[in-house]
Amino acid sequence: MNREELRKRLFDEKIPRAEYSLDGGLPNEACCLGLNDGKWEIYYSERGRKTGLKVFASEEAACDYFYTWLTDSLKNMGLI
């Protein structure tokens, strides 16, 4: 899936918007997906830092990984 399909899927599944960013950046305590120098990055943003950074060459691979990572994390925390 691409980023817009991911955005729609997360919205449709009522995943709490405060838990993620699909536009990169450094929001406080959020799972993030962003494009940086032509590569897709997935990380957890905390205190202005990227932790657990993973880099992907394709948007599809990054979005698929992000969806699973985010939903599994939120299920483990009992948030969904």
C-alpha cells in the first residue's frame, strides 16, 4: 500500500491519530513514517529524537511494515 492508502486504512480502523505521524517530523511520543533523501524512514519519535530507525527503499515496503508495527504496538499497549 502507499501512504495515502495507509492513511485511509488507519482512519477507517479508528487508530488514534495522536499515536502516529505519516509526515515524518518529531512529534512527541509517536510512531512516524517519513521520506528523507529519497528513502522511507520508520521510527519512534520521543523527546525530539528518532529511536528504532528503520530505512526502506520503497514506499510500499515502508507502509506495509509501518501498519503492522503500529497496530501490533497499540494492541500490546491495550490502546486498540
